[in-house]
Amino acid sequence: MELRVLRYFLTVAKEQSFTKAAAQLHITQPTLSRQLASLEDELGTTLFNRGGHSVTLTDAGLLLKRRALEIIDLEDKIVDEFTANEGAIEGVITIGCGEFATVETLARIIGNYKEKYPVVQIVLHTGTADTILEMMKKGLVDIGLFLEPITTEGLDYIRINESDQWVVGMRPDDKLAKKKVITKDDLLKLPLILPERLGIQSELANWFGKDFEKLNVAFTSNLGTNAGVLAANGLGYPVSIEGAAKYWRDNILIQKKLYPEIKSSTVIAWRRHIPYSKAVNLFIEEINAFEA
């Protein structure tokens, strides 16, 4: 399987047309069709639904698209890393993180780094801890920012001194908005939006105690911003870390702290004993040198 043919496949998947893809790739349509037919023969499966005026992907095609994107990303990353070792510090650093208040700390680290190495490109992937860890294992993410609890086996890391405060989100006209803090008794009968990650839910289970099983969990969400949209539409109350929602306009969504207060710490991590590019190694040095 050639990388060139995978790029052909991804172009057809994007354009949903062999004709448009061939024009974009500057090859003839028969040549493109033969290359992708050979790919289907090699994999022993059909990748495209060819009926009608557009081309769509089969289930096998959707799987290949996901894997092909990972392979192409990794190829681009390899080229960037070797290019960055020649002369000036260049290349790409990929950072994965959730929506945490401590992303502000990450921003300060990046700011310090960019002052020294302005041509290095920083790529941010926002996702859950499980997603970011999986991408790190595949070499698609260099640095991960994780909310604890998180398994740090095989990782080097530093713990951020700042903690993320747990809060409840609500509309400003909600009856709870007048309260200074929110207790578990305030939440027991309300439709709640909880984090999807089970490890984080366990933190809430400890806080709610035996009442955790009584909760009305209307939704779970892997990202706080989407949970905030549901809350702004009156569909529930997101119980989560303060995170990115602190930047919402207070005429749309406000947050109230839980009482007794609950906080979670954050770690910035990278894989142990992995040969990184010079750009990434210098970024790791910046992390270790940072003082909050």
C-alpha cells in the first residue's frame, strides 16, 4: 500500500467524485480509477459506493479514511521532525488537551517558547484524556495536558500547581443563580450534565456519596463547551471543572462553585524514552523550566 495511493483515496473521499479528484490531483480519471481499484483488490473489500452522481464511502471506506488520515499525519510529522533538525529550529509540536482552566498556564509556556522559536508551529487537539493518550501512543500527539486522575505509566510529567475548581453551570435567570455556592441537595432533583469520562465521574461520586445513584443524569458530554450550549438552552446543569466556560458571557451562562469545594489538579505529560525532534525537546525543556 503506497502513501501516494492513500492520498488519492482521501482526495476522492473529500471531493466525493472521481472526476473532481482527478482534476485536483492532476492525473487522468482512468488512472485514478485503476489505482483505487487496485487498492480495493489489495484490501479485499469495496471502499466506494459508486452509484448516482456522487461517490460515497462504504463502512470499510470510512474505516480506511480514519486510518489513512492518521498515517498521512504521521508521515507529515516525520518529515517536519527531520527538517527541523537542520539549521534553525523549525517543525511542528502537537499538543492534546481538554478544556481546563490550566490551559492558561499552557498558553504562558507556549508564549515563552514562541519568543525563542517563532517559526515552530503549534497544533492543538482538543479531546478527552482517553483520546489524547491514544494519539500519544500512535505518535500523533507530542505533549498531553490531562486532568487527574490519569494513569501516568510510561509518561514523564510535571504537575500544575493551579487547580481546576468544580462548578455548576446555569442560565443567569435560573433560581440557583442567586446562590453563592451550590450544595449536593440543590442538585439531586435537577437534570444534570456530567463529564463522559468515568474516572472524572468517580470524583463526583465521592463528592455526592451515597446520593450519587439518585442523580438525574440527563446527559453526559466529553467537552464542556457543548454541555454549556445545552445548559444555555435550559436542558440541564453541567457539573464540571470551570474550564473554558469561564469565558462565556455572563448573560448566557454563569457558574457557581460546589460546596464543599472540590478541585482537580492537572499534569503536562510526554512519553518517556521517546526520541523527539529538537523542537519538541526544547519545548519539554521549557515545560520543566516554567514557574507558575
